[in-house]
Amino acid sequence: MKHNKGVLTAPAAVGDPLSAVDTPSLVLDLDSFEFNLNLMAKRCRQNGVDLRPHAKSHKSVEIARRQIAAGAVGICCQKLSEAYPFAEAGIEDIFVTNEFVGEKKVAMAIDLARRCQLTLCVDHPSQVVALGAAARQAKVRLRLMVEVDIGAKRCGVTSYTALLELVECIREFNGSLMFVGLQAFHGGAQHIKGWSERHEAVLHSNEIVTSYLLRLKDAGIDCPVVSGSGTGTAEFDLSSGIFTEIQPGSYVFLDGHYGSNEWSGLPQFRHSLFVLSTAMSSNGESRTVFDFGLKGVSVDSGVPKILPEQGGQSLIVTRVNDEHCVVESQSLSDLPQLGKKLLFVPGHCDPTVNLYQQIVCFRNGVVESIWDIDARGLSY
Amino acid sequence: MKHNKGVLTAPAAVGDPLSAVDTPSLVLDLDSFEFNLNLMAKRCRQNGVDLRPHAKSHKSVEIARRQIAAGAVGICCQKLSEAYPFAEAGIEDIFVTNEFVGEKKVAMAIDLARRCQLTLCVDHPSQVVALGAAARQAKVRLRLMVEVDIGAKRCGVTSYTALLELVECIREFNGSLMFVGLQAFHGGAQHIKGWSERHEAVLHSNEIVTSYLLRLKDAGIDCPVVSGSGTGTAEFDLSSGIFTEIQPGSYVFLDGHYGSNEWSGLPQFRHSLFVLSTAMSSNGESRTVFDFGLKGVSVDSGVPKILPEQGGQSLIVTRVNDEHCVVESQSLSDLPQLGKKLLFVPGHCDPTVNLYQQIVCFRNGVVESIWDIDARGLSY
């Protein structure tokens, strides 16, 4: 915020009570966040699988550092530009899990590869040829993963022939490009609500990955890395013996969408990320309007929720406009009064985090630190 | 973008062909934009109604300056913090069309009132008392509008008694606070698709405003300003004789949601705002994936659309994930090839603009200027 003139400063200062934080603000409950951070790291250790968390969820160097301190081998990013703040902050091992096309992107990839150990994702020979030619000329070496479609019906090759053709194409740039493995991610499976239906989808995806791996083996092609999985399917993928690393992102926050999944009896992740908002208007009878809206929360996966301990048993969000969130209650006495501050669980953490410049971190109701969302808006 | 090191620079340079602009980018067709700018200004002039465009749609000082050059009397903002970059850029007359509560907000309002002619919005006596006490102490004078609920069921008073009580309360701070009129906005009516159904809703709202105005007159209370309306209902509100000023925002861009309204036979606003995106993955059979997603477009009012001249007769957007937009076609020959750039009309312009730092402005396929989105993310 370049317009800070003593008023538009940070929404809070370290040591402030949460009740003094300006609104709307994105806030993080550090106890729950650390619980999540450690739980996923422990599960990966127990299963002998590398943890490479996806930074697209948090876009924050501070969180990436904590993930690595807890045992992560590196991070994923979804876009080349998103990787920059992490590389510049000294995160050494970055996998950009998404395809890209065009001269400017290739130039960005070459530049980025000089700043960290960079792994890239391809699913078409033309991408490989462009990267190979640029890497050879720039005398850099690029690590490439081939994305395979394991049921997401989005990116990725869909046949053995296409996979083998890509690996061959990568080998033609030997010395400049290196095939390191498969990107096998099924985004849609993460949010299948029923536990057994989600497990079923994972088993089907696993069959596809396994058959690709067998073909590579038959062709004598070494495939050291199989990367994929997410917060929703990690509990299955960690024990499948297929993945050498998993790339969950949302587990540090657990948003509303993931919160509505059915989980197993294992200890589960906790909601740690909230939008703190103030009641700015109320008709005193049936509704109270809070001071955040579509510019403070993404509603692509549903409207924000109010936790039971915040009154969520009787309060529901009925509408979200640009800068308004309408809360209704069947009980007049539960309706929040003007000035009341509440925590709202965002439906989808990734695009919500992208709306803010900072996360205000609190513990036991007191602001402990304020972290930048360094890669906010970096979608190039 | 503080991480610019020669690569993460602006997505384009003046003089670039549109085809060279990095993606995803927010782009503006200047011919259509200027057509929209002048059309609304002309209609307001013809009807003798002031135009006070809503800057929450564009958040851009450059656009506000052009609106004022075309005849606007000032601008609206939706948040106090949003008003700052405009006030600092010399926009003199700003109306913040939304209630707020809390010490920090009141302090921000007082500070802002020293930087421009500021008008604020209230719907509860406690807001008036807080502003009155602060204005008196700071020796500034605040102009207040009382919001009345004309059918939106969101903010605003809902009875004559409440309105009169508020005006009385404002008068108690005579010299520090001044009642200037009514804020009468029905957001929901803007997007009623059918022309006659929308007209019907406006007529109903007009009855409510008229009855409030009569009560004020009966009570001997002067009400110089009645402000409201938007892009969807302006054609009715301009000729109703009720509004002294209108506050449309989206008309400069015409997003997909407004584009799907039924309009009268009058000349209509044109789509001027697009997301420019590159095809980054394609299975070559049924789908092509473009390089933008929920972090580059808001889907609260539907997925982005492809105009007929861009292939939109056979291409449809079937899915939008965080950084992916899946386009499908029933005709294989129409499926965009890898590297193809397309323009997408965002479903809802306001939250989409808020995702970008700049708007790349083009005319006849060439970049003519690049404007900052100065108030991006300013929702405090």
C-alpha cells in the first residue's frame, strides 16, 4: 500500500489483541497452523515419502520457510512468476507444477533456473523443444516432469505413446534437459466429499500411474520421481507406494471446502485461516451485514462459514456481495450487534489468500506476527 | 511487483501488439471504453442528472480522471481505504457509499475528509454519534447521506421513524455533521435479466424513495441529494425525476453478467474489459486449457465468456480452477491450438479488476497505455 500516510498502515501491530485488528483482515491461528504443519510432516516421515508443499495456497515465504524447517524437501509453485519471491528468498528447490507456452515464459524459466534448483512440467513436445533450445543456448540445465492425466481431465498426456514420445524428445536435449519423473495430480479427487468415494477415485488413478510406470520400466527409462496428491487424498497416497513425494497445499489452513470432506478416524487438520470482519450494519431483526465481500473472500467453493464457537450454530451467511457479507439468524438474540467482530472460514483458501497483502498471525487472541503474501497476484 | 529483476516487468510495453502481451493480463479495448464513457455521460447530461461513477468497479485513478473529464461531478468509493489513492491524486469530490463502524474507521474518515470533499453513508445513530464526536474534536465538517433500503434487503433504514431519528441525530452535531440526502441503491435490481421485470423492480423502489422524500418534506427537512442507481437500472432512473445523481460503475467495462441482461432498443454499452490468456495445454481432441483461473477472474457471477468474433459460437468455458481455464469445443477444427491467445469476458468486472495491478489498454490491436489499478485490495 503505497498510499500509507499514517492511516492506511498495516491492519495490526504485534502485541495487539485480535479485537483491535482492522477489518477485513486475513488472520491465522498459529496454534492450529503449527498443528497442521507438523501433522503432515510427521505423516510423510512415517511413510518415507517426501513432502513438497504447494506454495500456491499460501504464497508466503515465511510459511514456505516453516514448511522446510518442518522437513519439506522444497516447494511447488503453480506459475513461473509465483516462484520468484521464493527463489529470491533462498528457497532452493522449486517445482513449477504447470505447463506454459511462449517466448516470454521460456525466458522466465531460464532466468529462474539460475536462481534455484528448478523443475518444470510439460505435456507436449513443442514445450520441450522450446525449453531445450533455450536451455542449450543459455547453458542451463532444466529438470522436467511429464504430466500424465490420471483422471482430472485437464492437462497431461493421455497415452503411453505420448509419454514415451515426450521422454524421447527430452533425451534429444541431453545435457540441457533431464527427465526426472511424472507429475500425477488429480485435483477433482481432492474434493470428493465421501471418504470411500474419494478412496475409490484414488485407486483408479493409482492404476493409471502404475501402468505408466510399468511402461517406462519396460522401455528402460528411469523415473526417479512421482509427484502428486493433495490435502484431500494424502492419507491414501502416502501409503500407496506409488508417490515419492506429495504436494499438498491447503493442509496448513484447512478451508471450508476441505472441512466439508468426510475424513478417516485419524487426527485431522484444523481450520487455521479466517477472515476477521466487523458488523457494519444491522436491521436489528433478521440480518447483520459484515464489512467484507467478494474482494475479501473467494466464493467459488461456497460462501464463508462461521464456526460453532463463533455462533455458527444459529448464524448463517446468506449472501456475499462485493464488499458486504450478509449474516442471518433464526434467533434474534443471536444476531450480531453493530461493531461485533467475527471470524469467517473461507470456502477456498487459495484464491482468498491471493486477495490480501498480509496475513495477521495470532495466538491466544494476541497478534504475534504479520507475514507478507509475497507472491500475491503473481499469475504470469 | 517488487520482485522485478528484468523478467517480472510489466506484462507489456506501449507500442506492443496485443499478441505480444504476457498472459494472463487484464486488457481494455479503448475504443469500446471511450464509447461507454461518453454514452453514460451524454445520457446524464440529457436528463439533467449528475453522474458520480462508482470507482469500486475500476479502482483506477486514470479512469476516474477520464470520467470527470467527460462530465462526472465526482466519484463514489465503497470503502474508506479505497478512496485514498483517488483523494491523493486530486479527485476532489468523493462519496463513500457504505457504512462503517469502529475507531480506526472513524479516524480514517476524519483524515480523509482533510484530503477531499468527503460524503459518508450512515444507517444507525451510533455511527452518527461516533462521527459527530470525532468531527467536532477534529474541527472538520462531514457530509452525511442516510441509506434507505429500497428493496435490496442489505443495509439502510427501513422506516420513516428511523430515517427521521437519524436526521435529528445528525442535526445534534450541527456545524460538524451535515445531512445532505439519501443513498438509495438496489444492487439486486441491476441484474434482473428481463427488461420489464427490471423496470418493475425499479418502479417499486421508486415508490419507496418517493414516500421517504415526502416524509422529509412534511418534516421540513431539506434533502438536496438523492443518489443511487447502477448500470442495470440507469435507463429507468435517469428519467424518473427522483435521483439527483446516479452512481453506475460497470458501464465503462460491461462485464458478462451485465451483458446477459435484456436491454432496451437504445444504443448499448459494449464489452471493453477482457482477460487475455494463452492456450498452455491441449489434448488436441476435446479441450484446451488456458493459463488463467480463479486468481485471474472472479466466477461469482459465472465463468468467463468468449465473444463470437473470438470463436465463442463453438467454444465454451467448462471449468475454471485456480490457474486453469478449460475450454471445450464440439468441433475439433475450432479447438484452440497451443500458444493461441484469446480474449475472455469476465463474468463480474469488479472483483476481477481487484485481482490485477495494471490494466493494459489497447486500440486496434496495439498497446496504447498501461494504467495502474491504484486501489487494488484496498477494502479496509
